[in-house]
Amino acid sequence: MIIGVTGTDGGGKGAVVDYLVGKKGFVHCSARALWTAEIERRGLEPTRANMRTVANSLRAEHGDDFLVTEFLRQAEETGWDDVVIESLRAIAETETLKKRGGILLSVDADQKLRYERIQARASATDQVSFDEFVEHEKLEMNDPDPHGMQKAKVMAMADYTLENNGTLEELHQQIERALAEIKK
């Protein structure tokens, strides 16, 4: 089974992935890890802006579905059966995922709660003020770069949407409901 995960920053994509990996045996394919490796290779600072720029550059060079095609190639080479790809942000990625039989989960939460979460995780790309967080989100929802993020449109293409404003247990229950529907 191939599952793509999309959603807002701090919405709970990582929590969904952790559950699928830990409880269901999925192999995790991380967009952040892919982009970060390229940022390091290019000798850039690991900022949110550089992550967006590098991702857009790789999409322009290899196709707007690069993220999905690269991870599906890796899955085929290694024989992985159950793969979760985190995080889809371009329309072409979603289209390729679905053409290959994948399912897209979207996860979201209240904006202030999401900001609190990213501050708590304290990754290098999350060191921003609330105003900067809001501005980044506006750009990433509908990036004018033709190879950029289109999170709003991708989230609208989801097969299942998870609202993560409650407890982790409540999120896990939503994941289980989605998996039960997928298996029907």
C-alpha cells in the first residue's frame, strides 16, 4: 500500500507517519530528509526558504512529481510493500501518487495550535515568529512558482482528511477509520 501524507505545518503529518510506521509497519519516505540532503550537498543553510527553493529547483529539473517518483523508484528497488510518503505539496506529486494506486491523507489543525507545535519541535526551519509562520503558510498554500508548493489544492485532493485538534489517541482513531475504508 502506498500512502501519501499532506497537510499544514504542525498539523500532525509526523504523528500520522509515526503511527503508520510504528503500528502498521510502513516504511517512511521523508520529503524533508530528501530536501535537507540536497541543501547540505549545495552547502546552503537549512532554512525554510532554502528548503522551498531547493524543492522547487529539483521539481523544475526532474519533473513536478519528482518527490513521488523518486520514492516509488526506491520502493521498487528495495521491495518495500507498505510505504508512507511525507509530505506531498505539489499537484503533480498527488496525481502521480494516485495514478500509481496510492491514497492521500491530509492532516490539519488550528493555526495557533500548529504554531505552538512547530515551536516545541524546534527544528532549524521552524525558528520563526508567528507572523513569519503565517506568511510562509500563505506562500506555500499557493506558490506563484510553477514548480512550487500548492498545499491548498493538494489538500483538497485528499482521499481522507484528518482534523488534529485533539489528543493523539483521537488522531490514531481517525487513521484507523481511514485505513478501514481504504481496505474495503
